[in-house]
Amino acid sequence: MAFQKKEVVEKFKTHATDTGSPEVQVALLTTRINYLANHFKKFPKDYASRVGFLKMIGQRRRLLDYLKRTDKESYTAILKKLDLRK
């Protein structure tokens, strides 16, 4: 998971030392959410992990709402890159 994190940060960073911008945070949350979604297909009764999963989804939603309010271009770009909306 750590090597994936570095790749995601490299792909979505906005400047050389960027690790905490909303774009990077949304991308990291999306990779973790996708991983856990596959986990729940194998282990549907893992309710303890599901609580954290739902919190991550809420956090990503709030970050996307923030981006939509502040930087519309960045919002549409991140949605397109991560393939979140149809």
C-alpha cells in the first residue's frame, strides 16, 4: 500500500512538495475505497472495516464538495482522472 501511495501522490500533486492538497487527498481516499470495495466482495460480514470504509466515503465527499466550491476546474479534472462520475 505504501508504494501505491507514492505513485498516487506523484500523479496528482500540484507542485513539487505537495502531499496534502485536496486533489491528492481525494486520490488517496479513492484508491483505499476501491481496495476496500474489493475486500468487501470477498468478506461481506466484515462490519468493523465497513465503518471506516463509510467514513472514508464521507471524507472524500466533503473534500469533493470543497473543491467544487473553491476550484471548479480542478474538481472536474479530478473527477475525470479518477472516473468517479458517469
